[in-house]
Amino acid sequence: MFSRVVLGGGKDTCRLGRLKLSLGSPLGGRLSIDFEPDETESALSDSLRALCRQHCPENLAREVAGVFPRDLWAALSEFGLFALATPDGFGGVVEIEAAGDILGSFVAPGPLAPTFFAVHALPAGEEREAVIAGETVVSLGRPPLMPWFGVASVFLSVRGDRVVKFEEPGEIEQVATLSGEPWSRLMLGPEKDLGSAAHPCALYDVFVAAYLVGAARKLVKEAAEYVANRRQFGKTLSQFQAISHPLAESSIRVRAAGGLARLAAHQVDLGLERAYATAQSARISAENAALKAINVCHQSYGAMGMTEEGPVAYVSRRLRQLVNHEFSDVPRVSSIEQQYNEHMPALLVVAR
Amino acid sequence: MLRKYPTAQRFFAGGDQAASTALLGELVQRNWIALSWPTEYGGQALPLSYQYILWEEMGYARGGRPPLGAGIIAKTIMRFATEEQKAAWLPKIRTNSITFSLGYSEPEAGSDLTGLRTRAELRDGRYIVNGQKIWGNVSQADYIWLLCRTGESDSRSGGLSLMIVDRRSPGIEVRNGKFFDDHTFSQTFYTDVVVPEENRIGPESGAWRMMSAALADERHVQFSAGRVRRDFDDAVGWLRTHGLHTDPVVRARLIALRVRVAEAEALCLQVLSAVRNGKDASVAAAANKVMHTDVVQEIARFVMDVGGPDALVHARAEDPESIWRQTMTESVGGGTSEIMKSIVARQELGLAS
């Protein structure tokens, strides 16, 4: 359903005499990129937004009781969301990125990123098809703490650079979590190696980055509307730079993270080696942007920003949970450093 | 080509000026400073991507930023000048046979240029200019691209004009001082300076719109990601040389900084994308300027933080203390970070900032 943004090509890829043309950075040698969505992408993004308006109202996003969003899941599956970038589906990782941004702007609940991870980690077969169809729910975590026990029937994690699948886990205890997602400590059964984690991890990173960007942008825009109307000391809050500039700074960070997420998506679609490092960078960038936006927006609303019923708390909980969620036994810093060492010359110097 | 001039650098004072000048000369010889100029003005009419790549590479090589003449000034002349003015100025700019300095800021009008007081009065076909400007190195320029008031004193942005002033004109006095980074900082005094009316570019009192258009043209190359990446690579090199690269805290912080460099790259490409698509790039450009500045300052500050006494030694133009001082000027030159944030607040978020 989504179309790809075309990269490079045409006159832009010619050489300038003997000048080395490679940008040496995000596009991995490609020279042009279009951040503007084309008509098809815009239309399809509109369709996903319409779906979310119908199936992901704010009260669902605010749900903290840990109920699995079955209606939304069915609608997203029917839309073809989880088939994105698969051989039988449509679009590529750029479309996953675009969808992540929209779902983030609705603060959509459920194991969205883990589902993309699973679709690209599981071998072709009935189980994978059931995940794409929304009939099988995925739990992706770092054992023993795993989400969605009781709803999920596929349990995945990452060991080193491999995806592993656990069979027949048993529950030890349920735990409450920040966003209300039901998590459990599990007794894990035998595990099965599903292959390299690199590609599924990159898709996870791109989706999460985009989701965080979409949600953080929503937070900042809503806070901006609030401070543009709220009057104190005889003028609107927005007339105080102490209020407006932190929001502008947040907006800049969100914009940068969004750009990086899109670049990462393009690189994954192009099969560039450096894509994994860029995807990790995009996720880190989006996490930082989202956490900054959370702080700024809580503060911008004053007392209402501190209430559970206010416009920030439920987003704040969801984003913080997403930022903290891990599913690998390799510390992230080590993983990122390894990627940079292999694919980004600058840090090669640091490591060796 | 850049490898021929390994010592050329224009970002930090004290660099090899002869090599920098030779590098610029070769760019001129290849007609690369007019890559995106239309062919009717002697340019190559190549896509903006070419300009982006050139100045990305120049930034990484420390070769410098685009010359003001070939960038902001030439674009304004192409768009707003008369045919006679285009014929008079563009060939000389394209061949770099004349150089410019900007005459915008004043002691009482820095970020708020609409409040500037330097006044030009038209008398008998010539302007008489009186006032004072600050910023930039005027003493090495042939001409000053002067923004001055031709309207009433309270006319704000509606009463400003742009004109080209010969720096050697009688009545111009330049007093040089130093920026924090050792670059020259000029104060320029104008006393009854005569400027021919034909040196005014565009309509009288119509400069504000012209300036905005020219800035939007150039913002994707003025603050290139290449310079940011080079600062990072140099920081890594320096830390390695001084045995600090194995410290896990240093390594973790470098990872975080590398992500910040990638953010600067992403924003730079967004500006290019907007300009190429004919979209308003002002918000993207303002965001890029803030990010560019923040990241180079963070990198420089980090090296100073962990570098201890070794980071204080000044032996080369690109040593940490020199970079640290230079990056301080980045958040003021070309529009302060506060102004850039206000642009984002106003135009993207709808805030009356």
C-alpha cells in the first residue's frame, strides 16, 4: 500500500571532476534524498491515520489496565501493517518508519515493534503468517522479564547476535509496569536459534525511533497550543522565551531524530551495511528527543502537566516504557560501539 | 583536489592562509564556486546537491565555508539587481577577483537588525552614509555588502536597503580587534561616505524580503555536516593520541556524540531536501543551525573536559583549545541560537516567541 521514496539517480549522481562525491554518511554514497512524502505515501498515511482515529481513540491509548487492544490489532492486521517489507507484503522499511510515526502520534498500545521484529525473525510458515494476520501475539523481552504472558504465544529474545525463541515458558509471577503493560517473570523452557538478529533488530530500531518521534511531536505540538492560549502575568505563556524555547529545542531534537529514522529506513531498504548503525543511532536519537519532550511538556502545563488525567502522563508512561524496554543480553553501548567500529570509520580509531 | 592542500583551513585563525587561498583559487579555476549558478551568469546550473557535496567535503577538509560573494550576495544580485548591475558584479564575483564583508550588525542592533541606525540619504544621485557597523573582518574585503536605513527612523524592516560599498571609500574607518577565537573583529565607522545610487541592489527600502530569500538559498551549505564530522573525528584522534580512548566513560560519551553528529547530518539533508523541492526551508535551516552549533560545542567541550592540562596546549590551529574557542562563536555568528529557536517556535509551533 505504501510507495517508496526514490533515492538518488538522475543528474545528482554524476561526478564533480575528481572530487570524491560520497557524502560518507547517512546515504552511504547516495547523493540525494527526499524527506517530502510523495502523493501515494501521503494518501496511505492518511488511511492509517483514519484507521487510528476509528480504532485507537485516546481512551484506548490512555488504558493502563494492561488489556490487549484486540480491535486495534485486528484492524491493523487487516490493513496489512505487519506484512510491510515482507516478500508477500507491500512497501519497505521506509513504510514501516512512516507507519511508526503515525502510530506514535496516536500513542497506540500493544507490542507493535516486537511484532515487526518477529515477522522478520521467524522462519516462513504458519506461525509467521499467524503473527502477520494478528492471530498470534508476540512477547519480546530479556528473560526472565517478558511482556504479554497470557496473551502472547511466541516468546523471543536476543542472545549475542542471534534471535532465540523459547518454548513453553511458565509464569513465576506477574509484575505491574509503568505503562500498564502486563509483564511477568517467566520460567523459560528450551530455546531455539532463529538466526541472525541484525535485520530484525534494525526494523525494531527504526519502528521504535519513528514511534517515539511521532508521539514526541504530538506532545510538543499540544503543549505549544496550550502555552499559546494560557495567560499568566498578563500575557500568553508562549511570550516567555523560558517557555517557548525549550519547546522549540524539543521540536528540533524531534525533527532530527525523525530525519535520522527515515535515513535509517532508506539504508535498510538499500541493504547498506551501515544501516544497522544508523538504525541504532536513530533509536538513541529518538529516545533522547522523546525523554526531553516528556520533561519539557510536563513542565509546560504546570499543575495539569503533573496530573494522571492531564495530557502528558499517559504518553510519558508509554514512551518511558518503550525507551527502557530491552530484549538482548548484550549491553546496548557494546552493541552500538561494535556497529560503529565495523561500519563507521571514525570510531574504528577508538577501538583499535 | 583537497589532498593537494592538506594544510588549508579557514575555520581557525592561524591556519595556512596561503594554502587556503590556493585552494579557493583552484575552486574558482574549476568554476566550482558557481556550481549552481545559472549558465547565463557563467555558472554550471548543476543541482543543489552538487553545491551541498562540495561544501560538505570542504567543511570536512577544513577548507572553509562558501565565500559570501558567490553565495548570499550573488544570489541576491541575480534575483533583484538590474541587468547592468548583474553585468558589473557577477563576473567579478564568480572569478573571486573581488571579496566582500557583510555590513549588517551594529552596536545597538545585533540580532534585531530591524532596529539598525546606519543611515543612507539620497542626495543628487548618490547616497551619503553615516553610522557604525560591527562584526566580521572588513579590513581584508574589497567591498561591504551594507544593510542600512533609507526609510524613516521608525520604519523598522520596511525602511532598509542593501548597497555595495567600496571599502576604500573616503570616510570609512576600520578599527580591528579580535574575536575570542583570534579571528579579526572589525568595527567600521562611516562618516559621510559617498555611495553611487547604482550601487543599491533592489528597491530602496525593500531589502528585508531580499535578505530572507538569499539566506534561504544558502543555509544548506553554510552550516555543513562535514565540519561537524571532522570535529568529531579530530576529537577521537586527539583522545587516542593522548591515551584516553580506552576509558569506558570516554567511549560511552563518544557513542552519544556520534549519534549527535548523525542528527546534525540528518538535519542538514532535510534543509537540502526542502530547498531542492522548492519548499520553505527556514524552519529546517534554523533547526540545522542550532543543531550544528550545539554539536560542535558539545564535542569541543567534551575534549576540554576530559583532556586535562594537555588540552590547554596551543601548538596548532586545530588543537582542542582553539576549536573550543572557535565553537563559541558559532552560536552567535550567522544568527544567534536564540533567534533560530524563536524562528522554530514561531513558524513551526505557532508561538509568539
